[in-house]
Amino acid sequence: MIRGGTYQERVLLKVSGTSSARITFASYSGETVILNGTGIALAASRGALFDTNGRSYITIDGLRVINSDYFGIGDMAGETNNGRNIIVRNCSTYNTGSSGIAFFWGSNITISNNVVEYSNTNGKEEAISLHGIQGFTINGNEVFDGLKEGIDAKGGSSNGKIYDNYVHDLLAGEWDMNGIYLDAYDRYQTNIEVYNNRVVRCGNGIIVGAENNGHLDGVNIHHNTIQYCRAGFNVSGWGIGSTHTVENVIFDRNTIIGSADNGITFSNASAINIRLTNNTLGGRTSKSDPIEMTNGVTSVDASVYINGNALNRLATGSPYLTGTNYTLLAKAPTPTGVRAASAAAGEVTVTWEAVSGATVYEVLRCTESNGTGYYKNLGAVTKTSFTDKGLAAGTYWYKVIANNGLASSDLSDAASVKIGS
């Protein structure tokens, strides 16, 4: 039991617990325990500020880890010196150069009910990262404001569940980062279930791949809600290697709202036995495609089964896939009367006319000349106004989208405002 306070030091474990006597590190009687890594060099060794160091039967409960220049909590002891039966729960991490929580080469890892904020500031790994882990659970975590992907099970991590997580606002510039990623990389990876997660304002909401000649086999992705992302789901062919074997993936009964590009992106020509069924695929505008082949893919294998989806529109032509037994969603009317006015210093208030049937509105901002560039999604509100704060002097353009609970409207006309000198 650790008394409350701020400890500017590294924890490096020396002994393991056992199956009948775990070693648990927890705050004393609810006191706040902060491990602060300011001035402690870890990046060269790829270490963690709270490092389990290949040890097993460890529980870390309720600690806050900040300002680590590499991992916040975790272990990269090595493939032949790995930890087992580790639980990280009720912890929080902030401002980590690499992952907030990461474990490489181990088994039976549980990451539960943690908050991982502002991670990957040096561009390494992902906010929550598992590599080569055999048996894992990632559940109940909130991940946001990171500069890389949110939750990644990769490098052969198998026999795991990812559920009840909230991943949002991974806004690393125009190319927003992916929410949940399953990547076999150069290993065989199998038996993963992803369900009941909410992914908001990311790049791809959920993505599957095998970047470097790996083999991803056996994934069930269901009952997730993906909102305001660039794409909802991506069967990816991106990576270093020449082959990307992805097979036996089910994407079923997921709800995608307000995708900017595609509900589902199919960019892996070698993927087989993929089932895209019973999903709601609501795009951000009438130009958002429900299911589109990209990255040079011109056809999918005959084993790819597409059926029972609800689409925001029926795209036609060779890049698009619709399958059979689909229904079309009614899009919301486009908002009108959008106005932007400078309020207090560094603030802009955007207002618009109410849209019949709309349950939520999205507000987007552009800073490029004449408002013709990239519009960043600032958030969603249930009222007809939004205040944008912390702005530098300059000219800003705003557009609004209405959502009716499933499909979205087209983008409104832009409203511009100049603030400062």
C-alpha cells in the first residue's frame, strides 16, 4: 500500500508473485499516488516508469503515472524473459513519450478501467499496446488525446477480448489516428473478439491488418459504435511486406455514424472469408461511400460475404460494394443559417438553424485560405450553438452537419470569422 504523494522515481520490479499470492501495488485508503518521470531517461532502453521487468502475478491498482519519456506502465523485458498474469486496473497515465500502458512478449495480461491521456508524444507505439501477448483482456478503458493509435493488439497477440472501451479524439493533425487496431505484423495472430466499444473522432474506427507478411486469422467484431471517424472499419492491406494474409473476420451489427470517407474500406485484395453483415453504415455526407475498395483493390475474393447492411446511400461503379439485402437510410436535412461570430478574446461562437429530426450536430473548422482545405471535426452537440475556444488570431471557417441518429446530412455552407489583428 503506497501513501499519497508525488514520487519522482522509477519503479523496477525485482520479484514475482505466485498464483496463490499475487503482489499488488495500490494507493493507501484511496489517497492519490503520482509517479512522475520528469528528468528520468527511459527512451534508450524502451522502458516503463512503472516497469514489471519480466515479473509475473503482479497487480497495479489505482496509480497515476505522468511525464514518462517512454512507457508509463508496462514491460519490454524480451521475448524469452516475459511476464505473465499481470493486471493493470484503475490507473491513469498522462504525457508519455510512447505508450501509456504497454506489454511486449507475455501472457495473460489484463488492462482494465484505466485512463490513458496524451500518449505517444515521441511517435512510438500506441496508447495501449500489446505485442506478442498470449491471452489478454482490454476493457473499460478511456483513451484520448494521443498522437498515435488508441488500442493495438499486434505482433501475434492472440486469444483476447477488447470490449467496453471509449477511444476518442486521436487528432494528430489531418491524418487522425486509428481507434482500435489488430495487426499480426510478421506473426500468426488469432482468436480475438472486439465488442461494445465506442470510437469517436479518430481515423479508422477499427482496422485489421497484417503489415509485414503476417497472418491474422479469426476475429469477431460486433456491437461497436463508431462515430465521426474518417472511416468506420478498414480491412487493410497497408504495410511493409508483400503479403497481408487476413481471413475469417466477422464485422457484424456495428453502428457507424458520420464517417467522412467510407463506412467500410476494403484495401486488401488477398483478404478471404470476410463477413460484413447487419451493420449500419451512415456517412458524413451524401458523398460518403458505404463500402469502398481502395489502395488499388479492384475486386474482392468470392468468399467475402456482404449482406443485411443499412447504407446511407447506394454508391454505384466498380470501386463500391453493396452486397445483398441492404436498406437505405434517410439522411438528415442539411443545416442552414450557419453564422460565426467572435465572442471573447480567442473565442468564436457558431450558431445555426434547427433541423427537424436531428438528434445531434457536428461542428467542423478549417484554417486554410478561403476555407477550401481540411475541416477538422471539433465535436458533437445537441443544441444549435457551439463555442470554439483557445484560438489564435486569424480567419476561421465553420461548417455544420446534422445527424438523425443513424445517417448524417451534407455539410452546410461555410461561415467565416476573423479574430484578432
